[in-house]
Amino acid sequence: MATSPKLLEFLSWAKEKGVISDIQVQDIPDKGLGFVTKRNVSRDNSIVAYIPYSILLNATKINRYAKEKAPKLEETFNALMACLDGTSLKPAVDAKFNKLKKEYESLRPIFNKWSKVEDAGGHDVVTFEHFRWADGVFWSRVLSFGSRFQTIDSIEEDLDDFHLVPFLDFANHSLTPYARWEIGAEGVELILTKDDSLEPITSDTEICISYGDKPNSELLFVHGFTLSDNPWSAISFPVPFYDDDELAKAKLIFMQYHGIKHLVSLTRKKGGAELSHDATRAMWICVLSEEDGVKFKMNHNDPSHPIDLFIGNQIIPTLDVFDNVINSMEILPVIEFRVMESVLENVEYLLSHLKQTNEQVLKMMEHGRNSRELEYVRIYREDEYKFLEFAVEDFTRKRDALMVDDVVQRFTQ
Ligand SMILES: C[S@@+](CC[C@H](N)C(=O)[O-])C[C@H]1O[C@@H](n2cnc3c(N)ncnc32)[C@H](O)[C@@H]1O
């Protein structure tokens, strides 16, 4: 297959900058570009590509470049950081779209000042489309060095979490990858993971890495593709406070103070759908009431410690204490029963909503049957549908089991 001039230019730039590789970059059906082996290779922890730190892109580097070479870029960069401050990536595309739109609008004057809009006949030089494209490229290609920081001393920019790693970012995702990336002494390495089978990987085989155990919703949101055989499923919804819950505001402040997410996430685990630890705590807080002995005390004069929670007469200073107290309450089965009921109500609602829209959306999608993107969306919808059905079944079972519990019977009569 012919290699595009742009790719050739990039590869020669990468080589000149010190990238060493024993692997080929080429078109992979339905995935864009990717890595394939040039010959038979063994799965023996050998390095097949090496990318020196000097060519990685991260916030510190762009900031330094901005300071030295482009003061206007620095202005833009600072404004961008300010826009990102305090935001969290919301799972919904429209929320993301609105956020980007706002960011773009606040940066637009700076872009235009920076790139001289008059010279472009009054047209925006950086359009919203460009901005969205850049955001998509960034999030779908960036690597988080995160927890691996401890192992590096040699990177100057070791405060940054996110790095764009040229060349390595041709690696596609697989559930059964042959390779992984690692932080080496002076660069990032692509390594063929050791395997007990003595079978070599034959020539022309695609070499993928894993982007992590991500459900299709996340793969689609961040990377724009889905896997039909993805074993990871997840669904999230906002913490479902009761309409008449007078403690809702205090509960939200408490959750924020203790870093508990306001989204409840359910994941697929062997034989069932499970709440994460964080989501379990969020749901406990959600269903507890004053009648259960719960009280909040606002500390208006202390913004660093805005709220205290009491259960009975006990103050709850940490989440570990919270877990212990809840787990030792006599009414624990009642709390769990309420949690199951509330989760069930939410997954039933999500399922019925998906059902309602499915017919129309799937018909609409018929028109673009050959589009790769639509096929990914179809896989996602099907996956979500199955997971929701599964979650409804599982939570119905769990709720029904709790319904006959002695304590629940006693307290709900
Ligand atoms: C880090 S890049 C990998 C290189 C990319 N294929 C390219 O052409 O430059 C990530 C993007 O590759 C594509 N991709 C990665 N793994 C894929 C897979 N298993 N199936 C389909 N597309 C995939 C997605 O478009 C994703 O956003």
C-alpha cells in the first residue's frame, strides 16, 4: 500500500529526531493508521520502538515555548488553562460540545489578535471546527503518565500528566494487545510483551497496545470507535436525590468536600452489575434521611472544612469511618434495599428511554449503513441496551432478595 507523502514526511522527521523503530506504520482497515510487524518477531519483552523525551509535547513544554517564542501564544495558553480550571469531562457529548463552544468563544478574540484576523479578510483564522478537531486529536492520542511518575527521574517535565508522544501514537487499541508502552530512561518505549508461547508473531501482524479497560461509551466519547466484543460495560447517571430531600444541598456539599463523584457508575462484573465503591457511598448518602439519625452541620466560617456529618451522635471525619458506621448500622439491609430500589428505578428509566429512541435512530442510521462511525455508534447502542437489560435483571434480583430480609420487613411495614 502506498504511503502518503505526509506520513513519509512525518516518519523522516521522527527519524531525524531520534525515533528508533523496528516496526512499520501503515493503513489498517477501519482504524486509520497503525503498527505492523516487518518480519517474524518473538514476544520477549523486546523494545520495538523508542521515542526520545525531547519530542514529547506536554503543557510545560508548550508553556515554555510560548514564553520564549510566542508571547501571544502564552496568553492563549493561560486563557485555555483558566477555561479548563475546575471543569470535569462530562460524559454527555452535548455537555462537552457546550463547554468547547464556551472555551472557543472566550479564546476567539485572542486567536484573532494572535493570528491577525485582518490579514484573513476578517474571517476567523482558528474556527470552532479547528478547535474541536484539536480537542479531539488531543484526547484521542494523549498518554497519561500518571501513576508512573515515581519511576521517572530523568524527565524534566515530570509534573505533567498528559503527553503527546509522536510515533507511538500510531498504536491502535486491542483487548489482546501484543505490546505495551513504558517510560524508559530517556524516552518512551514500545515493548513486545513477553508471552510463554514460543510462537513468533509473524510478519505483517498488527501490533496494538491497550488503552485500558474502557467500556464502549468511553471509547466512543474519547477515541471515536467501539469494539463489538468489548467485555467492559458501564453506565452512569447523576446521584438520584429524592425530590423532597431537604438534605440534598448539604449532601452535595459533603460529597464535594470528600471528593465523592456526583455521578453513579455501574460496571459489569462477573455475573452481575456492580456499583463502584465511590458510587456505593454516593448512593448511601443519597438514601439516608434525618429519620435514620443523619445530621449535617454547616461550618459557614470555615471554607476549608465547610460541613460535618453526624450519624447518631457520632461525627464522621473520614470516608473510612463513614463505611464502618454504615456497615455496622442495624438498618443496613434497609439502606441497601433503598439503594437497590433507587438504582433499579434509574436503570429502568434509562432502558425505556433507549428503547423509545432506538427505532427512530436505527432507521435514521440505515441511510449511512456503510459509515464506519455509524457502525461504531450502532455497536455502542446495542451494547448499552444489553447492559441495561442485564442491570435491570440483576438489580431486580438484588432488590427482591432484600425485600424478604427480616430487618427490611420490620422497618418497611
Ligand atoms: C492513538 S490513535 C492511533 C492511530 C490512528 N489509527 C491513526 O490513524 O493515527 C487513536 C485512534 O485510532 C483509532 N483506533 C485505535 N484503536 C482502534 C480500534 N481497535 N478500532 C478502530 N479504531 C481504532 C481511533 O480513531 C482512535 O481515536
